[in-house]
Amino acid sequence: MPFARSWLGLVAASVIACLAAPSSAQEPSETDFEDQWVTGNLVFLAYHEVGHLLLDQVMKVDQQGNRLAAEQSADDIATWLISPDPEEEIESSEAVAAIGGWLVQADNGGDTPHPPDADLYPDAVTRAARIACLLLGSDESQPNAFAALEPIASLSFDLSDCRTAYEALDRSMEGVFGDADEIADNPVARVRVQYDAPSPVLADAHDFLVESRILDELGEDLVDYIGLPVDVLLRGASCGRDSPGFVYNPARREIVACYEEVDWFLFGDAAAGQAGAERETAAADGLGSRPRRIPPRQKPPSRPPR
Ligand SMILES: [Zn+2]
């Protein structure tokens, strides 16, 4: 898993050195740690799509009208939903894995998205820095529990703005969620989980997604914890060679976890992405989590009638 190792180099060196407390418990193996990294990144992408879902079904925002703002909001909502409490173990958290994931994407040229996606997404470094900045802003204690993330946040933001940015996000999220205590007795979300059969080349990605229970646990969170009247199918599926990561499709009311994305986090640029179909219906007309890594092909000119 070359990306997991890159992440360890990029983030863990600073984060773990500063945050990891010596533990008498059994040390997790490297495989556990890499699985945790992949899972953390996929959880962030899934919650990014939950952001699009909430913007669509609860906040009624026109996301196609301002994609850049919608993408940033979806990242912010994801960060707010998965941010670890300051007293939790931070270095293995999903939010920190996601910071590493975006830095790795930047390192791999993810900062120069292909048209027509170029203007729709914040650049990958800014996405990493913004998660870091919001986490810093979420903790008022001294020293800040997330202090190890300061160098990352300051890549794109003035650290003195992070508290204000978090407070604004927190106010807007509290407005959306209201009083969450009364949810458990009266579930209002309608959520189904489905895994489409994978092609043989994506079988490992399918199996990882199923075994990770990311979609199943997300479904439970939507019903028991998020507790808003959303209606959504959480679906594992192939999205084709120009997969947008994960995707929320408003018309179909579904969040698709693309097997190609799981495969990429597990194996890097393996054969799966290239071997897939050009574009599957699962990826059509949706709000993706990132720019496509492969530029879409031009449509062939239509043949004149004989
Ligand atoms: Zn998105």
C-alpha cells in the first residue's frame, strides 16, 4: 500500500510523534494501521456525500449553482460530523486520515484537476488545511489538543481565523440538527444499504468495503444519531474509469461508494480504474467528492446519415 506509507511519511511523522502517548496495550500491526488509514479516508468521503445529502434534502441548497461553495460546505459538514473530541485518540482518527489523504492526492498531482472539473473543487492542499484548521478551532483548551496540525492548517489559512471558522460552522450545524436527544425513539430517516456485484478486478475493493461496514455504520448513524428526515440508498457500485470518488445523486437519492475509489486507496493506480467501463450510471449527474483523476473522453462526432 504505497499511499498508506506516503501518508505515514507526510502526516504521521508530525502527528504521531507529537500526539501518540506510550501505551501498554498491544501495538496495532502495520496492516491494521493501513486498513485504518483507508477506512478513515473512505469514511470522510462518505460523510462528504452526507454533506451533499443534507444540503439537498434538509437545507434545500442549489448546489449545482455554486459547486465550489457546495464542495467546501460538504467537506465542512463531514469534518464537523467526524471530528474527534479533544480527549479522544487523535492520530488514528478518520479526520486526520482524511487530511493525509488530501495531502497524498496533492502529492500525486491531484491539485491540477482536469477540465471541466478544474473550477468545481478546492485544491487538495486547501482541503487538507481546512480540515486541520477546523479541528484546531474545535478545541478551546491550552495547549490545543490538535496543535500538531498547525503546520498543515497554516499551509492555506491564518491560524488565528480557525476558531472563528469553527464557531460559524458549529452554529450553522446546531441550527440544522437542533436538539439531537429525542431522535432515538422516533427514527425519521429512511436508509437502505446495497452492494452491487463487482467485476472480478474490483472484487477486493468490494470485499473491503463490505467487511469495513462503512456503509452499514453510516446508515445506523443517519437513523440513530443524525436523525433528520432524509431518504437515501447507500450503495457500493462501480462508477467507471472516470469515477468521481464517492458521489451523491439528488434525483436518485443515493450515495454511491465507488469500488474504483476503494481500490485506489487500497492499491494505488492499479488496473481496476483503467479496466472499468467508460462511465457507469452510478456516477452520472451526481455531486462527487473530488475531481476525476482521468479526463473524460471527448464524445465521438456523430456520423452523418447515409
Ligand atoms: Zn462533493
